[in-house]
Amino acid sequence: MKNAFKRNAIGWVLAILNLLAALNSAYFFLAQLRAGVTGWLMMNTCAPSVFLFVLGFLLGSPMLMAAAGVLMFRYGTLGLFVFAWDGYNIIPQIGHILMTLAVIYILVDVIRNRRWRTLVWGLVLGCAILVPLMVVQNAWFEAHPEMLEALFSGNLLPGNP
């Protein structure tokens, strides 16, 4: 198969570091904050985005990785400009940097291997996931405005939402 996806050392490092950051954030929201699965998914969309990237990487699917790239760009790269860079926000910002590096990794693979069709289908799939997710997420935050304020202020600690 021409231009088959090949895992490399950089990809493995990015997949492992992103997975560790996602597991850490999942632990925080689920175990420490006790936000429940819905609260976790609404406040920490980064983790499922990373899980989709890792799944695509492990399956050797550039299309799944491109779909994850849409989500990681929205929630990771843009998160670099939304969240503060002090206090407890440093930890998620490290995760956002790792997600941004994964997005760059995906783009480099697409460009080097001229995976234009894969990119288009990945973008379509990513948008098909992202748009309804954003609608649900916005509705959830409208119902829980205190959580949105605590999330962006860096004060989202157990017993402090």
C-alpha cells in the first residue's frame, strides 16, 4: 500500500505523553473532583480528544488522527489562549501544548505523505463529532455557569467549584 502510515519514535512519544496527560486529567475530574462522567466530558473534552488520537495512532489510521486533530486543535491549541498560565492552570496548559504538538505531528504526516483525501475525511469526521459536542457542552455550561467560571479561573478544586 502506497504511503501507508508508519509509527515512529516521535509519534510514540507524543501518544504516550498525551495519554498520560489525559489520564491525569481524567483522574482529577472523575476521582478527585467527583464530577461524574458527564461533568468530566463537558469540562475536560481534551481527554476524549486525546483518546481518539491515540486510538488512531495505534490503529495506524491517519483519518482518525485527523479527526482527533480537529478536536485537539479546538480544545488544546485554542486552550493555550483561553486558560491562564499561572497556578493550577499550568497542568492543563502542559496538556494543551502536548495536544498542539500532536496536531502538528498529524499535519506533518498528511503533508509529507500527501494524504489529502484522508485529511478531508478526517476533517469531516472531526467536525461531525465537534459540532454536536459543542452544542451539548454549551447547554451543559449554561445549566452550570459556576463550573465554567471555576474552570477558567483555575479554582476548580475538590470542594471548591
